[in-house]
Amino acid sequence: MATIVMERIGRVFISLQQIREVPRILTEAAPSMPGTVRDMEVPCYFRERYICTGYRPLNQNWRYYFLSLFQRHNETINIWTHLLAFFIVLVKLLQLSETVDFASDHHSWPLLVLILSSLIYSAFSALAHLLGGKSELCHYVFFFLDYVGVAQYQYGSAIVHFYYAVDESLHSYVNWIFMPAATVFSCLSCLGCCYGKYCNHCQPNWVRKVCQVVPSALAYIWDSSPVAKRLMSWSAETHDPAIVYHFGQVAFFLSCAAFFSFPLLECCLPGRCDFIGQSHQIFHVFLSCCTLCQIRASYLDFVGRRELYSGLHRSGEAALFVGLYVLTLVVCALIAALMLRKVKQVLHLRDKAK
């Protein structure tokens, strides 16, 4: 027994030694990685208000930006928050696939769409913050991709709210219009975010915020209306295991919306939140918590409200809503592509004028 214990302790010690070697291995892999620079050393469209240091230099090779995943800069936390969220949601999907028949049970497809859309927006966001600093064109490419991810996640939220959380009275009013309207709002949100980013060239910062926040707010109000009605009609006597998670997702979303719209911490402490403590980082954390609450609430509704939603939705509706999701994704990708074309035209004209 003592020999076995000593062998296991030795293995743990070797593992700890290997972990301690990781920084040295990364240093040897990238011995000439340049350090970060100040805000005045990068173009204005890369600068964030009240963030003074920690910017990565432009026009380095791709290897540098991928390895910067392990470097200390002002995007590190933004990358890792959504990267960790991606893996947590992926594990959740693997766990649910053991008990939910996603292939045969068409009532489970809205839940699958939510999880897939959560994985996509988390991955696209992590890529935008990791690779968007390479050049001006890359900045637009990856952040437009990020906005496509956000828009299709908004549709993923709408589908589970309408399919699982809606009650009979609201369903009777919005049955034929809810999901098509959700598609329209998601596409408008993508257009607003892309146009707001495009306005970096010619409009003040508040125009960008309005273009991004207003369409997304309208989409959220519409997509979450079934949950809002359910929360307002809830009473303590009602046994509803999902209700606490619905409260959680609303609270987390409102919190992350506040931090996205108003950079309070860095405004009060300019220069002290360059690496950690930025409002956008807190926005990422709250959005990830919102997503996890949403997935849990939708799963509990999928299990506990089956008799209700089976009666409300016809057999082909789930497939129709999945088709609308694909349509939303395609239209948002086309919007991003068209806006990217306009960006390329602006960059080309500017380069010719030099």
C-alpha cells in the first residue's frame, strides 16, 4: 500500500513539474513575441475608451496572435471568458445527449438549436478578440463574424422561449408571427452591429453604440416576451423548477447589458482596468452565466412542460423553426459579407488617396 501511495505521489509531482515547464516551453516556442503597446501606438479604431495599455502590435504573423492566447494583454480575459464558456456548453451538450434523443425527438430540436447557437457565438466571440487585432481588415472580418454569432444566438433564444416557455394565451396571439419576427429582429440586430462597427470611420462612438444596442434590445424584448409573461404570472404556490433559472437568465442579461452599454469601471478608474476589471469582461461573464441559466431552464421546460407544448405546437413546427434558424444564419452571413465589401471599398479608396 505504501509503495502504491508513493508511486501516485511521484506521478503528481512529475505532473506539477510538467505544468511548471509550460511558461518556458511557450517562451521557447515564441522567443521574439513583441510586448504590448500603448493606445497611442495603435490606430484609433482599435482603441477602447479608458483602456490605455495592453494593446497588441499590428501586422504580426498569425502565429503571434494565436500564441497571444497565453500572453497578458487587454484582450486576454475577453478571449478566455468565452473560450471557457464554449467548453462548458460543449460538455453540457455531451451530457444532455446521453438522456435526450436529439435525432428522433423533434420536440428536442429547439433545445439543440439553442445549444448549437451558444457554441457558435462563444467560438466566434473568442476568435474576434483573439485575431481581430492583426490588421484593420481582420478587425472588421472577425467582429462581423462575431455579430453573426450574436444574431443567430438571439434566434436560438427565441425558439426555446416560444416553444417551451410560452403559455396558451400568448401563443394564441403570436402563433403565426413570433418566429418569423424573431428572424427579422435577428437580421436587423446583425445589420445594426455591423453598421455600427462600419461607422468607426465617419461617426462618433455613440452612433456605434446606438446602432448596436437598439436593434439588439428590440430583439431581446420580443424573444423574451414568453418568459417575461411567465415570470409576471408566477406565484409562490406554483411548482415550477425552471422559474429560478428564468429569473437568473433575465437578471444576468440585464446586468450584462448595463456593463456593455456603460463602461463604468474603466471610466472611474482609467488605466487601472487595462488587463482585468473591464466592463466588457464582466459583460462576457454575465452573458455566459445567462446562457447557462437559459440552457438549464429550457431543459427543465423540455422535460416538465411536454404535455403543454406538445399540444400547442404541431408536428412539423419544430422542423420549420430549424429551417428558419438556417435561413437566419445565411441572411446574417450575407449581411456581414455585404458590409465587409463596403469596408474594403473604404480601405481601398483611403489607400489610393495616400
